[in-house]
Amino acid sequence: MTHPLNSSNPVAYNDRKVRIIVSMIAAFLVSSYGGNQTIFKLLLTIGFYIEFLVSFIFTILIVETIAFVTRRLDRNYDWNIKPLPRALLQVLFGILLPSIIEFLLAALYFALSGYNILKTTFVDYAFPLIVMMIILFNAYYFIFYIIVKWKDVKEYAVQNEDGSVVVSQFAEGESKETILVNKGIKTFPVPISQVAYFFRNQEDESNYLRTFEREDFFLNLSLEDIQMLLDEKNFFRVNRQMIVNYAACKHYELMEYGKLRLEVMPDFDRPIVISQIKAKIYKDWYDR
């Protein structure tokens, strides 16, 4: 199993709305920054709206360029796998290139309007602001990447309370034959082969097993402890709330951003979602 920090699977940013909103805000700031008039006076002039529209078109082009560059670099120069080349390429193509493109577009706009860009306030006021926003947008993608990878690692590395990573104490093909369960005041063993899945009840935050006969039994064990008792060939930790038996898996359905929705038998009362980072691992486990 590939650790998420060593995986080159690209991050699904899904931030089109964010890009549009950022572009509108940036265009507004560029159009209103550095002038002598108050914002209220600017809003009453047609020239402001023309400049805002032009700035928005330029800004959305720059933002889309940064988004495209970031996605391409994620595929070929992942931050965790190739940090130094990635940092250099991100600066080159994510900051310098968009800054140059913005300057050239602005110079063209001023030239068409009959002005020399070097003799306007653009270089002194608007351009430094634009470069700063370009840097901030690159930082936004970097932080987004870190958050997504952190969540993937947190889900991948099932941990004990002391922080140690759970490793099954049984070799592949070996496992406990039974597991002790509680029902009322009674404690008795249930054959592992009869267990469809183990799950955490969200209502009482307790752990249970459900048999193929749809009987539920309370467990006085954490899912991490249970996972250590099971054979990895027959049981898979699909998420932080469930461990499923191979024989209980009916089928899976593709979801957006590379996630999977799993259907099991007997039916479970909540959707079972497998994250993007675990989807490939689950498919490999399921294909035998």
C-alpha cells in the first residue's frame, strides 16, 4: 500500500467558484487602488466599470493560468516527492510567468488606449498589488494541498492512542477465528467468518459488529484494536468508521473526485464512502 505522502495522485481542488470570486475581488482592488477619488465617486463613473471589466478578464486569465500550472506540477512534481524542483518550478511558472503575462496584457491595454504603461501609475501602484495577489493565490494552493494530504494521512495511518501506527499482528492468511462480543450481561464468541462488517455507531460512539444474519453485537474494543486481529486479505478498513469483510462487499460506485461509494450486505443505514486516497488501494484489494 502506497503511503499518501509518497503518492503522486493529484489533488482534486474543485475550486472554480473560488477562482471566480477571487478574480472579481482582485479586479475590484486593482481598478480602485491608487486613485485620488473615493470608492463612492468611482462607482458613479462609467470608466470604472470599463476598467473593472478589463481587469476581471485579465485576472481570470491569470488565475486560470496559476490553477493550470499547479495541477500540471502536482502530476509531475509532487511537493512531497520532489520538493525542491517543485518549489523552483512553482515560482517560475506560478509566479513569474503570470506576472509577466499580466504586465504584457496591461501594456497592450494601455497602448490601445493611447498610453505608455511606463508613464502611468500602473507600475507604481497596481502592478505590485497584482504580484502580491499572485503570490497569495499560489500560497492558497499550497495550503490547500497540505490540508488535503494531512487529511489523507490521518485517514490512512490508523493510530493507537499513543500515536503508533497499527500493524496487524497476524500474517496474511492468518487471523483469530472468533471475537468476543457482549449482549446484555453475556459475553460469548462470534466466528469471524460470520461477521459482515465492524462499524462505529454515530449515535452512542460505540463499536459493533454485524453478522451476515444482520445481528448486531456490542464490542468493547476500538476499531484499531479490531483491525489488528483481522486478516488483511479478508477485511479492509474502508474509512475511520468501518471495517468490511470481502464477502460482504456487493459492489462499488464511482463518485466525484475519485471517491467510491460501497454497497454491502446486509445493507448499512448510511452511505459508505471510500476516500480518493484509499480508492486505488481498495480496488487492488477487491480485484482478486
